[in-house]
Amino acid sequence: MDYLTTYAHWCSGPEFGHGFMHGGGFGAMGTGFGFPVGGIVQLLILGLIIYFTVRLIRKPATHSGPGTPVDVLQRRYAAGEIDRETYRAMKDELRNS
């Protein structure tokens, strides 16, 4: 039996046989819990599947702090905040300390 047929049988009510809106086999005349309970449970399951799928696919946020002192110095030099002589002097000072 294929998955769609199995799902259709699981979702259809015995009185109506119309699938998703009749609450997983309870129907409107069955127990009185047709769509309100069965439909809400099915929507909850669908929502959980979507939530966890998005959570798995979404890339986790990474913290990009200032980095090492040499990285900060290189960024400042690349941005033009300091000149070449200052960059070399500060780099030598960082290496010697």
C-alpha cells in the first residue's frame, strides 16, 4: 500500500470519507470530536515537522568577535586608519611582546 493511500485512510472519517477535515476517523457524527480535535492534532504535527525542518536547515549564527590583536591591526591597515610605518611598528611590537 503506498503512503498516500495509507494517509487517506488514516485521515478519512467513517461516515463521510472526505479526508483531512473530518479528524482522523472520528467524523462529525462519531464522537463529537471530529475536526476540533483530530484536525488540530494533525495541524500540530504538521507545524512541528515544518518547525524542525526549518531549524535543521537554517545556518546557526556564528560569533565573529574582534579576533586577535594582529587581525585587528590588519583590518585597521586595510581600512586606511593607519599608515604602513605605523602598521609595521605596531606589528613588530605585538610580535616582540
